[in-house]
Amino acid sequence: MKKDLLSLWDLGADEIRSLMRRAGELKHMRAMRQMHEPLAGMTLGMIFEKASTRTRVSFEVGMYELGGHAVYLATQGSQIGRGEPLRDTARVLAGYCHGIVIRTFGHDVAEELARFAPVPVINGLTDLSHPCQVLADLFTVWERLGPGALDPGGARFAWIGDGNNMAHSWIEAAAILGLDLSLACPEGYDPDAAVLGRARKNADWRAHIDVVRNPAEATRGRAVISTDVWASMGEEGEQAARVRAFDGFTVDDKLLQIAAPEVMVLHCLPAHRGEEITESVLEGPHSAVFQQAENRLHIQKAILERLLAPR
Ligand code: CP
Ligand code: NVA
């Protein structure tokens, strides 16, 4: 296991599968109200330069439940917002904290933090990727469709919408696990070419990853459909142009009709109902989104235990 979790490439297929199993065990222990405090006396620093509900709360509650503590640091109100170099913050926080989560814009910022902090650094979302979310998504598939769904030749996956940070982490997951993933993105909103290139170069030979323009083509017969907002945090100024560009990319009941009969729909949330997903799909029988959101807690605990617990 590497020191940091900056992208899914920091994990191998076996480590991803072992995190799934551990998240399942931790979820069961929590349901039984069984105390498990391997991180007693340990503290997680949490640097957030963007808004968050799920990531912040699941990490904070996760640390508490594992016997540790979390400290939240927003840009505004800390010296980060006044321009203190991150490389300084990295070394200072590492003197107090046993690990650091960062949510920021540039992925290079998270990489710099990891380089200068001698403690584990976890990517809580950058413009490039959102590995903790996709681990929770994979765990949700694991629970609902069984572990075999994440094996090569298992479930077939689709991504509908923006080739954004979430799409990138899905591409990495597909490459590492050997999954079949079809992404439908409008022209001009493809996943990053370097992310696709790295995935194709290093993929398990059984992986199949393609990018198409037509949501129906990506969806046909697929068992898992994922989507996300059309304008991510930091892209709010492009909202109107993106609504035009993504016309026809809404995950709606009509699209689900051509997917596998028991298709499950994932969305990392927050959702814009009526844009990337309809109210009827989000609240309908195929939606797994609130189980997926809850699973952030269980997967976060598995990650924290793996990276922070003294061995
Ligand atoms: N899905 C997700 O990361 O949600 P938050 O932005 O609320 O953390
Ligand atoms: N792609 C979205 C995900 C939010 C959890 C964003 O970056 O804003």
C-alpha cells in the first residue's frame, strides 16, 4: 500500500477488492453497534478549498467512529486563504495530524501536499479525480450485484455526461479492475486525453473502455449507469453553455428502458434534477444513490484504517 491515496492508481486491483471486503465488515460491525477504535489518539487534518457535505461529514464521522478525531480547515479563516505556501502548511499539519484529506482545484496541489507531508494524504476531490467517491460507488455495486460484478467479464458499466473528475476515476477503476466501461460525452467534454492514455496503456488486458457521443449507445444492455452534474465546482460560469452542450444527455426513464432490466443508477450527488438526471430516475426503483452516499462512510473508514492504523 502506498503512503497516499491521490488517485486509484495508488491502489492495485487486489487492494481495491480488499477495501470492498473491509468496508462490508465495518458496515456490519457498525450495524451491530460493535466498537472498533484502531485510530484512538489519532487526528485527521481536512483541508477543504471547495464546498462539501458528504466527503467532509463522512471523513469526520469516520474518524470519530474509529476512535480518532478530525480537524476541518477551510481556505477562508485559515492562513491558506492568505497565501501561506502549501508546502509549509503540509509540514506544519503533519506535526499535529496523522493524515490529511485535501479537497482542492488543481491535482498538482494535492500532489505537492503529499510530497511535503510525511503523513498519508488522501484526495477528497480535485479537478482531475475523486477516488474516494468511486471506491464508494464500486462498493455499492459490490453490495447490490455481488463481488463478481467487479471482476473482468462481470457487470458492464456506462458513464453518461461530462468527462470530469468522476469520469476519470471511473476510467481508472475500469482499467485497474479490467471492467467494461462505455462513456457517452458530448463533443468538447471528453475525458482528459492523458487520463485515457494512461488507462489504456496500463489497463488489465480484459478492460474495455470507449468514449462515444450517443447516450443510448453507451447505455444499451448495461447494468450500472453513472452520471454527475454538467458543471462541476469551479465551472459555474459555464453553466448556461453546458446546459446547451449536454442537451440529450439526461438520464431519464426512456434511457433506462434500453439498459439491462435490473439496471442500477449511481450519482455521487449533489444532483441537479431535470438536468443530468430526472426526478423520476433519482427517486425511482433503479436508483442506488442514497445507499451510495451512505457507503462513503464505510469506505472512508476502510481507507482511514488502511492508511493510518499503526501496523
Ligand atoms: N459526492 C461528494 O463528494 O459530495 P460532497 O461534495 O458533498 O462532498
Ligand atoms: N464533478 C463534481 C463532483 C461533486 C462531488 C464536482 O467536481 O463538482
